[in-house]
Amino acid sequence: MRGIEPRESAIEEAVSYARELESRLEPLDRLDPGDPFVYVSVGGGELGDLVLTAAKRSLGGRSAGIVTAAIDRYQGFPAQDSADLSAVVDMRDGDALESAISGFVRDPRSVRHAVFLEVEAVDTARVFEMATRRGYNVVSTPYGPLVGMDRLASKLLIERLGVPAVEWRYAGSLEELRAAAGELGFPIIVKPVMTSSGHGTSIVEGEGGLDAAYEHAMRHARGRGDEVIVERYLPELRTEGVELTQLVLRHFDEDGRIRTTVLAVGHSRPGAVYVESWFPSGVPAELEREGAEHAAKVANALGGLGLYAVEQFVVGGRVYTSEFANRPHDTGMVTRWALAEDEGSLHLKATMGLVVPAPRAAHPGSFCAARVVLAPDDVAPGAPVTSWSPNAAYSLIRRRGWMGDVWFFGKPTAYPGRRMGLAAACSRSLRAARARAASIASAAEGSISYGALHGEN
Ligand SMILES: Nc1ncnc2c1ncn2[C@@H]1O[C@H](COP(=O)(O)OP(=O)(O)O)[C@@H](O)[C@H]1O
Ligand SMILES: [Mg+2]
């Protein structure tokens, strides 16, 4: 796929597929251990873990009629020990991935199942083919990952729906990038069409930075790197704005109708990666509602069942929709403490076709904030985690009388800045919740011990 036209037709197909899919979706009314539902998470990091553990926590697990399976690229991944079945494969290798999935779902036409893509570093084209040709149930729809991971397709869909976005251009060459910058004016932000977590992205202040930005995008893109999206860069977002992740849940209600429920999580990021998020968002209700309407339009256009995470920038009294994924979101992990039921559980039940009770705040009147627990910058890449002490965080929480917690993901090895866990705190004050979560995270960071690399002294 290259350029605008093929993406336009992919969106066209996606939207008509959604309508057709919705006419055949049916609620799930019972689980049966004799004919278990098979739930596959492609990617078994903390988000996959959150989804699959809900199958045990709330639905009774294997003996009650739901078998969980997780796939990731390394041994000891977070969801591996919580899933009933697991496989370690390179998920970008279509044959290996298909063989792992088909090992779990032997006959896609007769086994009740769902295949959920937790990450984007997957052979999505193969997964799409498995869904459309061989009948695998890829949730929310097989088009979800295809459109969501392609920035150009995402922007075109957002535009087609009349949803406000930061002004942007597509460029397929350095010359087109120059022209786009000329039209938008500086500063701009240049992003490869296919990446995540800020890889290959640069903020460009003037003409002189364009060559390097294009070079950087080409080097760090996933797949072909010569296509970029150029956006007007909003410096005020960092200083006076806030970011939202609208968690849009498409699920059956008790009357067998598909409904859309939206919850807004707030976050701020000093860089491109996730640092902290909170719920409720603290954004004025009117703006939050406006954002929710925009987010629902995006999710409803793609259709299917499950959770969509729609990212938005709120700045200067306006809401701009930026990108989306059809799965739970890292910023949404705060729902583990903020809601009575976390995003993983909501996604699991919704994608299975179960009726989902209305999500409720766990601590009405309070804010809950989550903050990442990171491996230190000077850790050797690949260094093993030799031990960790939960009590470091627990003692702090207890001494201060805070409402707080820490979630350790259980990754066996680290690299500088790797996300090892999440700390959380709830308080009536958003500022206090954020500060406490940060303190708990730092206590937890100090409590993890890393060993030397094999062969090192
Ligand atoms: N146009 C923009 N103006 C200001 N900040 C931006 C802009 N685009 C992205 N950012 C910042 O960079 C982060 C990552 O960008 P995003 O488009 O979400 O890419 P990724 O796929 O890497 O998450 C955003 O969450 C936001 O903080
Ligand atoms: Mg993003």
C-alpha cells in the first residue's frame, strides 16, 4: 500500500465490512467447559496480561469454559504464566504466527474464539488474511489493526468523519516533505506512516531540519519508511494542554443491541512514551464530551466489538483527534485502580459478545493516577531481573497513609528505560494523586535488582 488512494479504498472496505459484520454478530449467552471459548492474545505484555487474567478472575477460566492463549517473542513474557497455553514466536513472521494461532484455534469455523492483537509489531497483513479468508475472529474487526497502525489511513478516516484534527499533510518523498512544510509553516512534527512510541519521529523548527527528519523517519519506520505524515506541531500541548485517551467500548447490552460507552483518561507526556495517566481526566466536561463524540464516531465507523483507544490533544479550548488503536491502551491501565472493572476485563467481555455492565468509578469523587516504573538508564540491555522487593512500595504507602498500589509486570530482563511495572495512587486532589504515584514508582524502581549480563563481571 502506498499513497492516498489505496488507503481510501481500504477505509471504504473497512466501513462496509463493519456494517456486514454487525449484521452477523451475536451475543454470547453461555460458557461451556465441554466446548470452551478460546481467547488468543497476540502479544503478551502487560495489556495482554490484563485481558487474559480477567478470564480467570471473572469468568472462571479453563474449567468454566474459557481457555486463554498468549503469544510473544521471548520466554517469560508477562502473560505467559497467566495464560493456559502459550507460544514463543517472531510475530512478524506470518507463517510462524499463523501456525501458533491455528494450534490454539484448530477450526476457526467451529470453535468459538477471539484473536486479539495486543501489539502492532505483528504481521497484520497475514492476520487480516486469516480473518477474511479462513474465518478467524480478529477483534474488533480485521480492519481495525490495519487502519489503526497506518497513520495515513487513520488520518483519512478521521477526516472523512468530519472529526477535527491538527492540520496535516502526507509526504512520500523529501520533496513532498519540503512542500508540506512550506504549506503548514514551522514548527512541524514528522512521523513515519508506520511506527509507535515516537520511533522515527522528529520535531522540526525550520527548513534546515527537514533532511535529517526524513532520514530519521526512513531509518526508524516499521515497514517502508519513505512515507511520512507531517503535522503542525502544537508546542502549547506540553505547557498548557492535556492529552486524552478516550476508551470507547463497543459491546452488547441486555437487549442484544450493540452500544458504545466512552470513558476519558487524561495523560501528559514529556516525551513520546507513556509516563503517567489518570482518571477522571479533569478536563472540563463539555470538552470531554465533545472528545467522546469524536472518538465514538471513529470506533463506530470501524465497528465490531471491543475497546478502541482514541488519542486526543486538548489545547486552547479545542479537542484534536490524533490516532487510535482497536485495543486497550497503556494509558488506560490506570483503570485497574480507577474503575470497578479495568480496561482488560471490559475488552475481554465485550469482544466475547457478553453483556457489559456500565463501567463505574472505583473511588467516586477521587482521582486515580498511574505512573510507570522504569528500568534505570544505566542498566545493561538484556540484564536479568534478579529480585524485587514489593515491600519498598508497600511500606511507603502504609507509612504515609496513602491509597496506593504497585503492579510489577514480571519481565525477566531489562533494557534502559524499559517499563517494568506501574504505580498508582488515588486522592481527592489530582495533583496529590500524581505526586504520590510518582513517589511510589520511584520507591518501586529502587527495589528492583538487576544482574550482570552473562559473561560480565
Ligand atoms: N502535532 C503535535 N503537536 C504536539 N505534540 C504532538 C503532536 N503530535 C504528537 N505529539 C506528541 O507526541 C506524542 C506521540 O505522538 P503520536 O502521534 O501519538 O505517535 P505515537 O504513535 O508514537 O504514539 C503525543 O502523545 C504527543 O504528546
Ligand atoms: Mg500515540
